[in-house]
Amino acid sequence: MNGFVEMLFDSDVGAGSGGPLTALFILLLAFVVGQFIGWVYMWTHRGLSYSQTFVGSLVVIPVLVAMMMMLMSGSIAFAFGLLAVFAVVRFRNVLKDTRDTTFILWSIMQGLGVGTMRFSTSLIAALGVATVLAYLRMTSFGSRHRFDAVLSLQLSGNVGSLMSQLKRILYEHCARTLLANQRKTGADSTSVSYRVLLRDPERSHELQLALENCEGFGNISLFLREDESEV
Amino acid sequence: MTGGNRIPIPLKHKWRRFRYNAMPILCFIACVLLMLGLWRHQGQMSNGLAEVERKCVPVAAGADGKLVAVSTIAGGLARSNDHNYWALFDRVHEGQVIARLDDSLVRAAVVTLQEDVERLKVELPAAKEKIRVDALGREDNAARHRLNLTVQAEEAEIDVLDRKAQIEADEILLKRLIARLQYNEPLVRNKVIAAAEYQVIELERDEVQKRIDGNREALKEAEKIRDGAQRRLASYSDLADPPEVETLIGPIRAEIRTQMLRIDELNLQIRTLDIVAPFEGEICEIHCWPEQYVRRGDPIVTIAATGVPGEEPRYAIAYVPETQRIRPEIGMVVGLQSRYPGNPRVQARIAQVGPQIQEIPPHLCRDPARPEWGLPVRIPLPDDLRARPGELLDVRYSKWISSKSEPTEPLPGKDG
């Protein structure tokens, strides 16, 4: 068994000193740094054109580039070959998404690794990149999952007490709320809009029912929406 | 915010929120911890290369000439192949003749020398007769006697020269016979050739040896006679030689001196005909083959002192690259590991540090295509590290070795 494991993970041809642990360390460090970059991007992004897949690509690309540098080992010939292959692929395909580009790059890297007889490094890199992508999928990395519904209603009457009552109801049904919009529409009527994160989205009708049963609440609309992924 | 009972969050959504919120942070922390652990392991990785010292010396031809095939004896038995010359991995002993240069030139020079001596023998009586004819007109007996002594001294000198030339010629012949005997000895033992043939060569060798011994004795006698004649001549130093003696004998004397120098030259050439191994080892490289013409200084074979008992490699030479933040010092503990699988990591101490930064040999660079400069250090090999000369070893200069596991006693080494 040990021999089989050694065959899988320590059989690079012509590799220098290092071995599988070095490859793992390199990929891990690249992933940590990539995730840090992704978080910084998420935290500092302002504006409308936010893309979750782009943030995910920020995490994967350092890993792929680290793998590429490991495989090239400073060889100019490999670098030019890689450039040529990538140019050909890019020329033939219009890559709509950064994530697509990432996968194209990954495929090319794997071909480069196997072709240069760095079998173990290719295997480790394939498992590593797949794990990273699975992690991104599982954690929905890059999504700003703060709210999942928009509640709009009109308050008629004593706004103060109605707001207190509204907040009590929202506390029961929501994990998080944010007053997005408050607009006075009349002498004693106010239109408010909340972004809410429901505790149980499948029981959203109970929230609506609870609001409808209260005096002073009208034009209630609960709009379930996806996270801010693509704008 | 207080209020009524909050709706419980279903497990599915709790898990979802855990995945979206907490899991990235936990995974990040776990990856950072794992990365730090591997980073520490990376620090333990070898950051240098050392080469076990090797003794590898090319053996060069001492003179110009053609290489002659000689037998090589490996382990006391002649090799069974058709070739009777050196081959890779042949073991040689110190002083063993590996190759020979063809002695035809030297033999021809000896023959020429002998002819010149004969010519001098002929010229001297002619000069003597001429002098006698001139001296007939003189009444001075003492001058005539001195004249005779001079001629006797020169005759004795020529005789000495003749003996020496004969001895040189016989010594060359003796060497050839000894070589033939060495070549035929294993063939006789294996019954490839008849013992009678071998004995014939032995007899011839003995005869030549006897002749050499006889000539040496005769040489001593001739030298005694020469010395006696010169002593007697010296007693007539107050009398000036007749001018015609100096004029007639002078060229012969000069020719005798020239032939003596030629004998010395031939002696030197004969000594350089044999190419011997300077130490015990194995042939690891072959540069020239028999029947090939070589010049003085051309390497014939390269001998490596490998696997000789008592001469196992004791040191490894490593280079600390300038880019490394390590200043090697005498006594610094380093980690050594052979690249063969299963070899353990051992510790050793730096015994010597080079005086200056120098270029690292390419095969010791981390990237052979990029030249590096470093400080050489010499590391004695521990007893439990088996390494062959020229073998590469992974070296770790990490400070963590010396701080964590610095031995309190001197480490055992092959140099004690």
C-alpha cells in the first residue's frame, strides 16, 4: 500500500528536491493568499458590478498560477508553449466568464503537467484545485448572502407604535433586518421597505399573515430574492 | 429585541448559514495552521548540496609516442576477452604499468649512438697515427709519452661510452622481455601457451640480465682504467700539450661529451616509456587506446580511488550560497542525507570554512542553468552515513537544527 501511495505521489520524473509535501505547501499557501485577496475584494468593493464568480476566480487563480510555475520550473520553452496553447484556445473560444477562463487554464495546466512527466505534481494539483472549487461551491464563496427577501408595506397611523409592532414581528420571523427605505406618503402614512433574512424561508407566508392581521399595516408585499450575485 | 417566540431556524438553513458564514473562516484558519506546519517542514528541507570528496586523477603520457597494448591483470587473473589492454573499472595497483609507449624510437636512438661510438673508435686511431707521424720528428720523449697518455685516456673514455651504450640497449631489451613474461604468465597458468615457450623467454631474459651484469662489471673496470689514465695524464700537467694534439683530439673529446649527454637523454626517455598508476584504484575513464599516437601530457586513463580499503571518503564539500541568510562557522551543526531511499538523516559539524566566496560548480547549484556563488565548507562524514565518492548529499543549514538538537558531545566522524 505504501508503495502504491509513493507511486502516486512521489513519481515525478526529473523533479528537483521537494516532493509532494512541497507541492502541497505551495498550493496551500496560494489558496490562503487567494482567499485573502477575495475577502479584501469583497470588503472593499463598492459599486454595482459585483460578480461572485469573479471573486471565486480570485481564489482559484493563485493556485493555478502556482501550479504553473511549479511545472514550468523556469523553462522558457514551456512558457512559450503555454502561451501558444492559451492563445489558440482563447482565439477559438470567446470566454464569457472569468470562471470559464479559470477552468480553461486548469485544463491546460493539467495537460502541461502530465506532458512534462510531473505525474505526482499533476495529481496533487488536480485534487487540490478540485477541492478548492468544491469548497467555493459549498460555501458559496463571494456571495453577499445577507438578506433573502424584501418586505414592503405601508403604515397608517401612529408610526412609532406601528414600527415597534413591526419590529417585534420581524424579530420573530427574521434573523436579520435592514430598513432600506422609509418614505412618508401622507399625513399619517408611511411607506417602509425592509431587507430581511428569514429564519425559515418556507414559513414566509406566516410573516405575511402576521402583518396582515395587525392594524395599521397595508399594501404588504414580501419579495423573495436571490443573493446579490450578479448585477 | 425582545418579543414573542422566534421561529426556529430549520437545520437545513442552519447548515446553509454555517456553510456561508462560518465555514470559510474555519477552513481559512485550518488552512493557515496546516500551511504554517508545512512551512516549518519546508524550513527543514535541504537548502544546499554537498559532494562527497573524490580522488580522481588523470594519468598522462610522459613522452610523445605510440601507445602499445599491454596486458592488464585484474585480481590476479587475466581477462578472458580478446583485448589485452585497459578497460573501464579495471582495478590497478600503485606502480602498476597501465600502458607503454612504443620504444622503437628509443631503440633506434640507441643504435645510432652505438654507430657514433664505432665511428669515434675509428677516428681515434686515425688521429693517433697522424700524431705519431708528427711526433716522429721530435726528440722530446716526455712530450711523446704525454701524447700517448692523452690518447690512452681518450681511448678509455670511449670504452666507457661504449659500455654504457651497450648497457642501455640491453636494459631496453630486458624490459621488453619482462613485459612478455608478465603477459604470458597467466596464459601459461591457464595452459593457453606451452610452458616450454615461457621458459625460452625466461632463459633469454636471464641471459640479457647476465650480459648487463657483465657489462656493468666491465664498465667499472673501464672507468677505473680511464681514471688511472687521467691521473697519469694529470702528472704531466706542467707540460703544455703540443698544439696539434689539442687540435686533433679536441673534436673527438667534444663528440664524446655529446654522446654522454645523449645517453643521459635516452635514460630519461626510457623512464617515461612506462605509464604507471600513481595509486591504487579503478580506471573510471579512458581517453586513449592502444596504437594511438599521443603527445607528452595527453591523459591516457583516469583513475579513481574508489572502494580501496582504508581510503573511504571522509569529507563532503558543500557550498553555502550567498543568497542564504546563513553564515557558516566551524562547529556549526548541519543535517546530511543521502539521496538514496531509506538513508537516514544524520548530523555533522562543519570542520572547515573556505576563505572566500567562489563560484559553485553547476551540479551543486539549485538550478544548474543559473550560476551561483557561495562559501565552501568542509564537513566530515559521520560513520553511520555510507556514501560513495562523488555522491551528492542534501544539506540543511537551518538554524533550527543547532538550536533544537545541538549535540553536547563532539559528533563522531571518520577523521576521529
